[in-house]
Amino acid sequence: MPKQTRPATQENATGIVKALKENKEAAQAVEKAADELAVVHAVLDSELPKESISPDANQAVERASQIEKQLTASSEKLKEVNESLERELSKGSP
């Protein structure tokens, strides 16, 4: 007797649902890291007098700001991808 399998479209949808869940978790982790880095940058930027810190430390503070902006942009992109995946999944729902 032939082995019964789920239709390919149902398997694809299941895979997309799993990917969407994992992507949402990744988006939350990236957003949390961006938020935490923004706080670190704000504290360093406001608490350290620019004249008294080394050029390397000043560069590190500025780099923290750049990384925070990159993480925020990545988080936003992940959210957009998640919304697209949700729209595609809803199209396939009866």
C-alpha cells in the first residue's frame, strides 16, 4: 500500500509557519539587543566627558551608536519580512 503523505502545499505552509515563528523570535532578539545597546551608548555618551577619554574609547562609543542603528534597521527589516510571510500564509488559508 502506498505511503500517505501530506500534500506539498500543506508541508510548505508548515515550513513557512515554523520559519515565521523563528524569524519573529530573531526579530525580538535583535530589537532587544538594539535597545540595550542604545542604553549603553546613551550612558557612555552622556557620562564620559569627551575631553578626558582616549580617542579609542571615543571611537568605541561612536561605534556602539553605529551598531545600534544597524541592529535597529535589521529589526525593522525582519518585521517587514514577517508581515510579508503572514500575508502569504493568510492567502493560503481557506
